[in-house]
Amino acid sequence: MHSTTGRAKAAAAGGIAVALLYLGFISLGLPDAAFGVAWPSLRDLLMLPQAQFGIALAFVGIGFVVSSTLAGRFLAAMGVGRLLAVATTMAGLGLLGFAVAGHWWVFLGFALLVGFGGGAIDSGLNAYAASRLSARQMNWLHAAFGLGAGLGPLVMTAAVGLASWRLGYVALGLIMLCLATLFTVTRGIWAPASGEAAAPEPTPVTAAQALRIPLVWLQALAFFTYAGAEIAAGQWAFAILSQDRGYAVESAGFWTGAFWLALFAGRILLGMLAERVGTPLMLRAAILGAICGYAVFAFDPVGAGPLGLVLVGFSLAPIFPLLMHRTPQVLHGAAGHAIGFQVSAAMLGGVATPALAGILADRAGLGAIPFFLLAVAMATAVIIELCLARRLRPPA
């Protein structure tokens, strides 16, 4: 009887933890996509050039990379539950800081805090999920990020329409602090730190040896260009539609949110089909669909540009998880190091490409950005094809 009761309690605790994992991934996406909606109003208020858009993303990225690098130590010292509670509190306070920042450098300081909290949240959630969830559940967790990224612009659009972008960051900050409270209250259900922070099994290939493998570099480059094309499209869509093409704030916000929600839907639907279709064919079809979507968004035939943006989101959806899933199959002993390089490359691409788009907008106007993203997507297609053509032999 006691053992049955214990198992029931453990199952209930596990169910709560999984629910919190999904909420955590949703929360990661909320502020990321909302910044693109807030940017035009923020830029006008603080009288900033378009290029400063990339500077803000860079500060978030710096905080993210630093906390991700230190996550192993944090997990060992605090455990997953406490780390998530502290990290979400930091991110929530950073988002509230955005709402009250009166100077650009103050805003950038809070961007570091938001990035630091986000990196720790990402690491903590993945540390718990990687050893407990199936591949399908991991795909759905990434889909939850897309859901959060789709809801973020809608929250910010409503705030801009009602009052100000500051109100949007107040709402997002309070949501994050509510999640921090949940993590704090439930911190006892998470496994001890020793289980979560355990080092991965050593691989027969060192990091230096992995860096001498061309396929490692090719796949990292694929993640760099893919993430850049995805993030830049989501971040700049609102400004392009509202300021370059004359869409109302509500309409531009709706289509920006639709892009991220299409990414969410694509990861659910296309991810389920990937096993039947096969990874190579699915990757080729996905990047081809994305190129078609970018072309429609860029050329905007008969005003269909927003539909092209939705097609981009849906088509891009399976590329990141499928490339990541394929890595151990093609890189074998180098996979452990390669995955780390790929995550870093994706972060760098997600910062660098939107920043380059901002510089381009300053010189050629917002209308040039969709054509730039079309070129990035075409480059991604070439790189993915090169990745599919190469495969290491398994170690003897």
C-alpha cells in the first residue's frame, strides 16, 4: 500500500514537473518575439537608429551565453528547482526594468539581465528534460517555445494599441514572475542537483579533433544561417509591415504573431511526419517551402506578403530539431562537441543576422530586409544540401 502511494505521488510530481517544463519553454519565447513589436515605438521615443536593434539583441545574447556557460556550476550548487526559480525571477525583473527604462543604456543593462535569466532557464529546463522525456516530447517542448513566441507579439501589440510598449513589458514581466513563484513553490519536486548536473559520457573525439572535421563546421554554419533567417524574420516583420507597407499596428502584430504560431504548428505537425518521410527529404522540402515563403514576403504579389511570412514559419519549423536529431547519426563520437557548437552558432546567428538587417535598413530602407532574408534562406539551403551529402563513417 505504501509503495503504491509512493508511486502515485512520484507520478503526480512528475506530471507537475512536465507541465512546468512546457510553461517554462513558453515563457522563453514570450519576450524574444515581443521586442520586434516594441521596437518601432521604443526607437521613436529614444530617437535611435535602426542599427541599435541589433545592439539590444547582442546584449541579450551576451547574458545568455554567459549564464549557459556557467549553468553546470549553478545546477550543481542549487539544483534545477532553485535555479529555475532564481532565473525566472531575474528575467521577470529585467522585463519590468525594460518598462521603466528612460535611457538606452539603462535598457541595455536590463537586456543583459533578461539574457542571463533566459540562458539559465534554457539550460535548467533542458538539463531536466534531456534524461527524462522522449524524442517526441522534446519536439513538443520546442513547439511550446514557438507558442510563447507567437503569444508574445500579441501581448505587446495589445499593449501598444491600448497604451504603450511599456505596458507590454509590465505584462510580460508579471507573467515571468508568476512562473518564478510556481518554480519556487514546486522546487521540491525536481530531482537533486547531482542527478541533473552530471557530466555527459566522454566521447572518443576531443573538441580540438571535432573542429578539424569539415562536417562539424558545415552543420554549425547551417544552424547559424537557419537561426538568423528565423529570428530576423520574426523580429523585423512588425516593423516591415507597419512602417514600410502601411499595415495598421493591430494587423502587423497579428501577422507577426501568426509567423511564430505557424512555427509552433509546423513543429507539431511536420515533426510527426518526419519519421515517415525521412529526415533528408523533410529537410529539403522544408527549406524549399521556406524559400518560397521568403520570396512571397519579399515581392509581395497582390498583397500576399503576410501569407508568405506564415509559410516561412511553418516551413522552417522542423529544420532545427531534425538537424539536431541527425547530428549523433552522422558525427558519432564527435556529436557531443558538435551539438555544443551548433547551439552556440544558432545563438550567434540569431543575434548577427537581425543586426545586419538593421544596418541594411538604415542604408536601404526596411523594404530591403525581406530580400536579404531570402538570400540567407537560399544560402541555408545550399549548406543543408552539403551537410546531407557528407557522412562520417562510424568508429571501428
